Amino acid sequence: MNAAPRDIHKRKEDEFTEGERALHFGAAEAIQEVPCNIEAEQALLGTLMMNNEALDALRVPIEPQHFFEKTHREIFAAIIDLRRAGRSANPVTIRNHVEETMIGDMTIASYLARMMREAVNAVNAPDYAMAIVESAARRACISLSQKMEHTAYSKELDILDEFEALRAKFESVSRALNGEERPKTLAEAAKRSLAATALAHQGKGLAGVDYGIPFLMQMIGPLLTGQLVIIGGMTKHGKSSLIEQMIAGAALNGHPVWVNSGEMKGEELARRALARLTDVKAWQQVRGMVSDSDYERLENARRNAETWQERVFIHDRSMTLRQIERSFAEFSKFHPNGMGVVDHVGLVEKDSNHLRMNDAEFSSLVTRNLKLYSGEYGPPLVAAVQLKKNIFELTDRTINRKTYMKVIGRRPKAADLFGSCEKDADHVITPFRAEAVMDENEPAEVDDMHVVWEEVMSTVRDKAEMVLALSRHTRWPQRKQVGWNGGKTSFFDLNQNSQGSFL
């Protein structure tokens, strides 16, 4: 589409935003240099009308105010509102949400139909969105520089208050320009496949987020709006593995997932996911210890999993609470049917306001804020929390079979969470692997107790237990015996065949 919807230089002054007005009417010579990309705006809107699912895959923090043209702002806002309501966004449904006006010789209805008719492949939608955001950031920079000059010369304004306000706006522009809000996906090495993105569950099927783990669904049901679910556990007991299974299950069922992984990089998460699909262990992949057939299986698995992996958005670095809130809020605008994950609470960074807090106090603050974020922005949050130390330590002076049975009989409780994080949770799930406890307490092979240790170990090998340690919505405590596949680092229902099963 070659022509702009109308001559932007002939609009009435009251049709401009504050920044545009400063550009258009503050300096006549700059009118022709206003940074904007009308073609990108038209192309993006046409693409979104042609394929509503492309909105979930933009991965660019774009909002209506980023559009230069007023009519385009209204159209984009209408698309978002319609999708949130579970309705199709097309020229017919959008028309009533846009102010009636003539665009050249076209009505709004004709203009919408033309943009949709001339839309191109949805694969370019993220590029159009980024071009729009960059133009908006440039306009904002020009406007802010003018305001900064005015503030510096004015004797009537409070310079400190004005400076703080301007600084906050510049930070927002900076985030847009450096892409801070643009997470990587679990399938970043794969081609973008926007046509196979998440199918909306709004108004259809199961209420809440179906994360695809039957034995856990029986205990707590789907994840609901505003919920905080804590997965607690010691190292090697499988809390991260359980969360990874929940991420995959949710994505497979069409739910976008926001992930802050302070512990593992995206590549490591991808290797573990591929290990569950192929039985080629993650350590074999990272060391290159794979045969040609192994590599072929890995490549086929990656391609087959690309559809759901495109729904998983990863921030694989430690973030502060402020950064988590900002990123999760942005995600929630476009993915109200999604879920969020923080793995784990102990790796959330302290900012300057929290440096004096000890780790236990700060962990409690983190979970409190995560609960608030879920309540305010909608999608449920799942957070991993470590248990306090020495819970499964052998304390008896004399070690015998009774000692081993006693230590593996100790089930983690909600009060065992580090930092008393349980007080803000809707559910507390603690995966427990007695096998991991026994591994940590293995005597030397020459020790007489090794035979006893092996006998006890044989009763718990490849087994685990899901413990519902606290719940505000169902009966607790509950326990569920499950299987553990070490090669796939995953749990499975003992009543089902785990061979070839992803979950």
C-alpha cells in the first residue's frame, strides 16, 4: 500500500499526540522529518487481521500508542480487545471499534478490507512491529529532548521532579530501543513458524491453564488466574524438572509461557527438553557424544517440537523484581491465557532498595510480589523455592537400616521452604525423591553398612513422590507415588507406560 491513510501533515492539531504536536507545530522546518513508518503500520495491521494468531508471536513490546497514525492506533487497540474477549479480529468486527472517518476516498470499512487484502506472510510481522516501535522511540527522543531543554530554561518548574519524570520516560525509550523486553524462545535455533502458534483457549475447553500432567491435575487442578504455585525442593529432587514438564505441557496445550530462568540458560533448557523427547541425555548432547542416528533423532524432535516451543519465552538471566514485573506485565497484555515461571526465587537479584535485606527476608518479599503480580496482571505464576538446609541429614550416631528408613520417611513440609515463602502460595508442591537422599548418604563399598544401604536403595530407585504440602483450594496434605526417569529428568505416572512419553 503506497499511500498513507491520509495526509499526516494536514491533520487537525487536536488529532496529534503531545509528542507529535511538539514535532509538527513546534518547528515548521522539521515537519518533513517526522520519524514514522506508515507502510509498516499498514502491513502489520493487515497481517494481524489476516492471521490473529500472529499477535501471540510478535515478541515485541508494541502498544497502540506506538502507532503514528491515529486510526491505526484505534485499529490495533481494537484487535487486542477483541482477542482478549476471545473473538475474531477482522474488518467486520473491528469496524465498530474505530471512529468513522474518510481515508482519502475510502471509508473505514474499505480501508480495513484493503489492508487485509494486501497483507503479506505473517512471518514478517515481528519485523513490522519492531520498525513501528523504533520509529515511536525516535519520535519520543525528539519530543523529550525538547522538553528537557524547556525544563532547563524554565524557572517555574521543579527541576528535580521534572528531571525524574524525564529520566523515567528516557528509560522507557531505551528499553524499546535495546530490546530488553524481547525474550528469546526455546526454539530460537529454529525457523519462526507463526502459522503454528498457540490456539487461543479463551472461552473454550478447560478453564485456566492446562499444563498437561495428569497426576498433578488430580491434586490441584488447572492453574487459575491470580494464583501463585510454589514448587519447593532440595537440589536433585526434581523441582526444576517438574516445572519444565509443566512448561512443556502448557505450551503443548496452546498456552504461551513466560520464563525467568536465572539458573539455566535457554540452550540448557532446550537440551533437557530434547532429552525427554529422544532419550539422548543432555550431557551427551553438550559433549557431542552422539551418533549420526542420535543427531537425526534430535533434529527431528526439534522440528516436531518447534510449534509448542515457539510459545515459550525465556529470559535466561537473573532479574530484579522491577524487571520481572515489567516483563511479566508486558507478556500478560498479549497472552492473557498464558502462565509465568520463576526458577528460582533465590536467584532473583536485589536492587539498591533491598541490599540490606538478608536472603530469607528477600525470598519472602519475592514470593509476596509474585503473588501480587499474578493478581494484578492475570496469568498464574509458578515459582521454584529451595528448602532449608539439613532437612534430610543423618543425625543418629549409629547408622543402621532404621536410620535410613527414618531419613527417607521424612516428608518435606510447607514450613521447610526457605524464607517462609509458603504464606503467599495458593499451592505448595514438593517433589520428593528418596533415591536422592540415599545417594547423598551412601557409605563406602567396603563398609558393612553398604549392603544395608543397597537393600534400602533398591526399594526407592526410580521412584518419587509428589507432596501437596499446602493448598488454599483443596484438601492437603496429599501424596502421590510417581515414577522418575533419570535419563529424561522427568516424572511419570506409575499407572501409565512412560516409554516414549514426553511427560
